Amino acid sequence: MAKTIFITGASRGFGKLWAEAFLKRGDKVVATARNLDTLNDLVKQYGNAVLPLELDVNSREASFAAVAKAKAHFGRIDILINNAGYGLFGAVEETSEQEARAQMETNFFGLLWLSQAVLPVMREQKSGHIIQVSSILGLVTLPVLGLYNASKFAVEGLSETLATEVKQFGINVTMIEPNGYSTDWSGASASQTQGLELYGPLKQAFSEGTTPDMWGKPEATVDALLKVVDSPNPPLRVLFGKVAYNLVKEVYAQRLASVEEWKEVSVAAHGF
């Protein structure tokens, strides 16, 4: 049975790739982007099956309006994929107030506004699936990506809470946590702080520590995503990529070891 999917950030990267995958198999797609021209190829090929909408997710009002348009056009929204976002590269000390706020506005608040907007639609349907494109960096951190890490950690906390609140309405929530992929996330889509010289060696070491095989193939995520959306019991979290899988296992084992090492102090801090 065909589904109606609302995808933010559909102009390129994962968003464009996934939108086309849904359309190819006969689903209907609401594709949003800041620049509608980036969606012309989808409209030309798939016609009325795709509804292109101009949207800046930073605007709560615009986000609610876009969801209302989608509901009016297709009659329902089965899946929301909160994909819009970007990476801010730079040390925490280097980050300006404007850069920090802009990172949170898009990666966290934009996702919040769309989630809030779609919930009444899904509650009325008594079904729905909200998919938050988080990151492996919502579970573990890397240097010189502090504000991006923080935005995705915030997404994780919000989404896990949301899942417990809306399950009663027949709505599922899934966080997709990719490692790095060969999209333009770290290129044209990224933003860069004005650097301080003292962080230069750290940035160089970070850059030199990456190898080509650490970056996943974006096309490989299509089947994984379709398995998630078609599952009768979708996961709360799903890692995309072998680097993500290996890193989470390693870091979480270290965290558990630290918890046990400091167990006596932790228990004593309870007071009784």
C-alpha cells in the first residue's frame, strides 16, 4: 500500500536520494527545500506523485503551514523524515553566538517544529512514523564538531522522550544515526568557524585520521531506510554504517566500565 512521506532537506544528499527511492516504488512524497528549483527533476519525472514545497525549517510558522498544505493535498501524512540539517566545523571556543544559535535552530528547533506540526495529523489517523535523521554524533562525540554534536545529542533526548509520549496514539519514532557518508555534508552543506591558530594541530590530526573507507556510500542507505519504514515494529534507534556500529560498541563499553569503576562513589552520593 502506497505511503505519503514528508521529507525535509530534499534538495540533495540523503533527502534527494530517499525521496526518489520512495517515488520509484510508487509512494507519494512531499519534498521540501529552500530552493524549489532543486526539485524540478523530481517533478518532471514523477509528476503529481511529488508535491514540492519551499520551506525554511527554522520558521515554526512556515513548518506548520507546509504540513497543512501537505495534508490538504494528499489527505494524510504517513511518514515524516526530518532530514534538514548541516554541520558546523570548528572548536567550541571558536564558535560565535550566531553560529551556535544557527546550528541549533536548524538541526534541533527545525526538527522540533516539524514534529509538532505533524503530530495532530498522525493522531487523527491513529498512525504515523516520525523519522529523525540524527547522527552517530548524537551518541558519541568528535573534536571540532562540538555544536553539531550538541545539536544531535539534543535531537536524541527529544526524540526518545517523544517516542514514549506518542506511542499511545499509534505513532512510532525512529532515530537514524549515520556515520560519515560521501555526501556534501562536510563540503558545500557545511559551515566553518573562524579558526584560532592554537587549534590548528588538533584539526590537522582529525583530518589526517580519516580514511576513504570510513565514508559510507549514500546509495547503500536506501534499502536500510525502506526496511525501517516498512517494519511493523520499527526500532527507536538504528545505526547506519559499519563505522557507527563499531564506534558505538567501543565507546559504550568504555562508559560502562567507567560507571562500574565509580560505582561506590555514585551509590554513596545517594545519601542512604
